[in-house]
Amino acid sequence: MEQADNIKKAISIFNKVNDYLMKTYFSSLINDITPKQFNVLRSVYDMQPVNVQTIAKKYNLSMSSVSQLITKLEKESYLHRELNPENRREILLTLGPKGQEYFDEYERIDQFIIERYYSPLSMEETQQLKEIANKLYRVVTGENSDK
């Protein structure tokens, strides 16, 4: 019971930290796009160029749902899609100009938060935080992660 209580308290604290940081620093970015659109955009940012099927699989969405999300993001210049020159049946996604601006600002805010709030942690504490996060990720997903 004590372990479960500690875990619940830790999760609650992390949620409060994330809520505060989102409200204080990321609110201007959040108002532009929905959480699903952000997930798609973040995946494109991380993996570009990436094909539409990969996005659909990653989020367990139908191709039509992903297509609707992409159409909206492309219309607003967050994404750019084009046919894969090596496989003309495949559509590749990259960030559009507004998507690149979005992640430039996202990274700027992220760096500020790291410098302001995480820098008081020692190198040992940040290493422990990373190791705990990796272990939890492996337990939850059954995958191996050293990121």
C-alpha cells in the first residue's frame, strides 16, 4: 500500500508541475492546435519525412482520421505532404513553415524551462530521473529505451 501511495503522490506532483508549465509557458502554442493535431505534428517533427501509414499506426487511427488531421494541418501550413518519389503510392509528411515556427518556439520554451527549473537538480539527480523514466517506459511498453 505504501508503494502505491508513493506512486500516486509522485504522479500527482508531476501532473501539477506539467499543468503549471503548460499553463504558464505553453498556453500560446496550445491554443492553435488540438491535442491530436499536436501528436501528429510532433511525430512529423521527430521523424520527418514520415509516411502517413506510420502516423496512423503509431496512434491507432484510421487512414481517414489521419487524412483529416493532415488536411487541416496542411491547410494552415503546419505540414507539407508530397508523394514519395521512390514509391508514388506513399505520401510523405514534413513540417511546413508554420510547423517549423511552432517547434522553434516550442524548443525555445523547453530550453528556458530546463535552464530555469531543472538546472537546480544535480547531475546525479537528473541521471536518476532519466533512469527511472526509462525503466518505467520499458515496463509499460515492453520496449527498450535509452533516450
